[in-house]
Amino acid sequence: MRVDLVEVIPLSIPLKDPFETSFGRFAKREVLLVRVVGDGTETYSECPVFGPFYSYETPTTARHVILDYIVPSILGRDLKGPDDFQRAVVPIKGHPMAKAAVEMALWDLWAREKEKPLYRLLGGEAPRVPAGISLGITGSVEELFDRVQRAVEEGYRRVKIKVRPGKCLGVVDAVRERFPELPLMVDANAGFGPEQISELASLDRFGLLMIEQPFPADDFLSHAELQRRIVTPICLDEGVGCAAHVRLAARLGSARIVNIKPPRVGGLGPALEVYRACREERLGTWVGSMLETDLGRAYLLAFAALDHGFVPDLFPTEAYQVAGLLRTPIEMDRDGYLRLPSGPGIGAEVDPRAVERYRV
Ligand code: MG
């Protein structure tokens, strides 16, 4: 597998509704599209960086690291596979989303060369995965009720709501009362401090599937303290960057579940390492998303076909995007499942007209 060209294309894609988390409000999604040409085949992937709000990477740093460091270490070289890519970028410290964007494109290229669906190459077997929706923070509880109601009617297998300190208890209480049987979880995006541990502990009575990343990424001890006080499992997202973090969390008792996002950990290869570490440490897993476009989500879908146990944050193209980048949109059936395409690689093609429409 020889990489002959890598191009980084900034895109700005309008969202149907603004999406709000504890770290910001987004009316459009700005991502980097990465185009890789190798062995005469063209493939695309996506770098779903936010500003420096989710992690330290930004569109500018990702573009810089890809073009000035990652590309020179692989261009024109004969790579045996995605593992070879990981070895080539070991000297580049950090910047997992920049690395992942190129690495995932190479997985697609590799799978296309082998004429196999990517999900099969990753070890997945299920031809479909359940869909879970992530709902942003809303202006009022009534607005949130409407969104949850719509998600239930559309058939989603579970609902996640974003929360922040102060309002969290009232919001969860209200949603739980209105939807007593709903598979429900919350995500705080590292918005709480250790001094707010009591507010989080009070969530224990609502029968949530899990509480995702309440404290900052490196605060394993506060997570362990909270987990000791509650029955609801804690799930780490921002806090897990590699398999070593999984082992640390397991030893300290910081979490029982890990949200695996391939872009957060440096690509699909590192995501498989995190997955295996979770299995060894008996931590549950599921696949999270970063409000990627349908292109980025096609890669996540392939990774979600592994046996994870919990419903991923994966939804159809139409959930948030005004229009997709892929020729064939990701669709959800009435049972709340997303079907994996059977073609080679991610099994979907990027529409060049959509790229032109959203190019910055
Ligand atoms: Mg999260």
C-alpha cells in the first residue's frame, strides 16, 4: 500500500438544529476532510476536531500535524497495512485525531484492496448495529421532552442527554418522570469539578445506564470516589486515550464502562487495543461519536459491528445533518438499527458535489 497524495479540505456543514454541550454550542459542524490517494485508489476520511474545547486539538493544529509531520513520514513508502502507519507515526507525540484521520483512510484503502467490508476486517460480525441518539442541552425542559419524545417515536434504542452542573438534577428528574422506562444515560463532557460530587451522586436514584465523563479527563481519582458512592456505572470518554488509561481506570475503580471513539485514541488500530484492554479488564464498551458527518460515522459504524454490549452513539444521516457527504445516506430501520453496507471498505462513496458545496 503506497500513499501518493494526502489532501486536507476544511468543510463547514450546517446542522438542522444547534447542538449544545457543557463545552459549547454549535450551529454548524466544521471538520477536516482528508483525501488520500494510494495505489491508484482514492479514499476519504474525516478529522472531527472541535476547537480546543473537547481536547487540545483544533482544525489548525490537525491540519499542521497531518501535512507537516504525518504525511512526510508515510508519503511514497510501501506500507504493509495500517499497523505500519502506526509504527511510522510513533515519534509524533499526541495529536490522536490528526493521526486517526489518515489512519482510518488507510484502513478503507486496505479493505478495498482486499475487497472486504471494513467491519469484517476489524473483526465485526453483526450486519447491523443498534442506534442511540445524543441530545444536546436545550433551552427548556419542554424542548427536551419534545426531542426525547421524537427519539422514542423514531425508534432509537437508547437516549443520551448532555448535562452541566447546576441544572443537571432537575433535568434528569423531569425526563425520568416523563419517560420512566426509557434506556437513558447522561454525558457531562468533563464539566463537573470534585466539589460537585454530591450533585452527581444524587443521580443514582434515576436508574441511568451510565454517567459519562463527569470530571476532567485526567481526574481518575474523583471518578473512582464517585464510583465508590454510586451503583450507576461511570463511563469514561475524554479520560481514555490509550489502553494504559483503561488499565489505570480498572485498577483505581474509576469506571465500569468505556466509550471508545477511534478519533480520540489515534485511529482504528489503537481503538482495537483499547477494546481488547477493556475486555481483559472486564469493562463494558460502546462506540461514541463526535457529531461527525455521515462519512466519519461510516467508519464508526464499522467499528461498532464488534460485540460491544452497549448501544453506540450512532444515528442516521438525517438526524443532525441538512445533507450528507455520502452518495448513500446512513438510514435507520423502524426497529432502531443501522445496517452495515456490504461493499468493500466503508461500503460507501463520497459525493464530490457535496464536498464542493461545503468546502470552506
Ligand atoms: Mg462523551
